[in-house]
Amino acid sequence: MSHAHSKSRVVFASSVLTAGALLLAGCAAPADDGGGGDSGGNEDVTLTVATSQPETTPNFYCGVELLKERLEEADIGFTVDLFPASQLGPDTERFAAVQAGDIDIDLQGASALSATYEPIGVVDAAYVFNDVDHTFDWIDNESSDLFASFNEETGTRIVDGWFFGNRTFTTKDTPIESPDDLEGLAIRFPDSPQFLANAEAMGVEPVAVANEEIYVALQQGIAVGQENPIVATHSQSFDEILKVASLNNHQVGIHWLVVGENTYDKLSDEQAELLDETIHGIRAENRECVEEETNKILDEYRADSSYTVVEEDEVDKEAFIEQAEEFFGSYYDGERLELYEAIRGMVN
């Protein structure tokens, strides 16, 4: 089975910036008006784009690579440097660097962002969204208040969200068709309050280890499964150990494109408009790319007798949703409960 995409990728001379070089990359001279200059006066600016994802995942080669290509091809002063695979640090450190202006654009999950602005963690709740269409409908029509509060509290903007893939359970040998099948299974979950709440909502015994430690934890039997989009499971070779993929789709994985206000301060109006339009414009084709790659991997599993795929129509999704709604109805309160109920209310 292939583990790399055939598309050629940008190769950087150095994978790690020194603190001084990174600061220099993020600190081009600001426009005179402090909030985006005249649309006709574009200064040369280098944008640093960071992500936790490796180059073998669609959100790199059908996401940030496209962003780099399109911004630079516009010939209005952009140079874009890409730093995949957490080269510039883990999520929390990178987001702090976005706030400081040392990183210009970062791809972040809502659970990681909730360490700084707690309410946004709700959009990572298990089964809060029914599917990708529901998620994008919320982003386009209902997210403005949350994103405005996020901007006010953090000094950064969520420009849009790109689909990362539906998070599913993969295990060594246990099919997951209903919440009952999770009883007693040690499943790896990310070590954040929202992800651990998701585990509790679904009745999972979570094993909280860092992403870099998942493979070893699976090898050693510390965990007998994990949850991730299929593209991430495959790109990180977890499917060398895990042979059952259950398409329960408990979370619509979204990478939020976060840009610091310090970055907008150094852009002209034309550059800022192009940046936002390009991020928005990539969303649909990125989703198509993720879905195509997911289906390709699943077809490889289906054709291999050593793998088992529990199809979507074999999963009692209603049982999962009912259990999750009951849990989060009492887990959240205040602003977070209002947000959760508003999102669920779009489909209930």
C-alpha cells in the first residue's frame, strides 16, 4: 500500500528556524496606516505557514501547498514558506507564535485552540456536527459571533476551516458498530479536555499519549486502537498495526486557518483580500482531495483480506449521537451549552 503522494513537494534547506530567523520572517515593515496599506502599494512580505501535518497528508499537498502557489503566482509581493510536521513546535506553542506575529498562518484544531479560548472547543465535540455539509453550513452562516469573540480575545482571526477527514476508530481486531463495542477498550485520544470529554461521551477508556508516541503505544499494547481521520491513520502508518477501520465518523475533523492581526497589519488591502479569498477558495477542492484520498485508502483496505472495514451503514450512528447529546447536555453550561445546542439545533 502506498504511503506517499506522488505529487512533488517543496524541499526546504533547513527544517527548523532559529528564533532570530523566524522573528525576521514574521516582521516585515507594516503598512503606514497600521491596518493594511493602500491597495496599490504592495510591499514584499514573507508569510510563514505552519501545520502539524506531514507532507503526505491532503491538507498539505491539497491545502497549504496550493496556498503558497497561488499567493506567489499572483505576483503582488508574497513569498510563502511552509513548515509541516510540527517543525515550528506543537500546537499550543505555534498558536502563541501566531499571536506574537512570529508565525503568520497556522492550521489548528479547535481542541488545541480551546486552551486559549475555551468556548471554541465545542466545535470539536463528538457528533456535534452530523457531517461535513452541516459543518460548512455552520461556518458560513452561524459562526460569526464565536469567531468575533475569538478574535477579540486572542488577537487572531479564524479565516476559514479546511476538512481534515472524519475521525473514526481504528483497532487491532475489534469492530466498532455501537457504543457497547467500546466497553473496556483502551483507545488513544489526544490529551486535551475536549477530546477526553469525547471519549467519556462515547464510553471509551482513553489512553492519552502524544501524537508522536501513538505508534509505540500501539506496538506495545498500551492502546489497542486510536481515533483519527483515515488519511492521518494511513500517513502515519498506524494501519501497519491496526487492521479494523470502523466508519463511525464521530467527529468532523477541521483544520482552522488562523491568521494573526500582526500579519494583517503588514499587508496591503490587496494582499489581505487575496489572502482571505485564496484560503476560502481552496476549501472545496481540499475537501474533494481529502475525500478522494480517503476512499482510495479504504478501497485498499477492502481489497486486502487482512483488513476489515465496518461500513457507515453498519454503524448504529443514532445510538452514538443520542449518547453524546445526553452527555454534553449536562457536561456543558453557559456559553458552551448555548453554542452546542445551537449547532445541534440546526439538524434536530
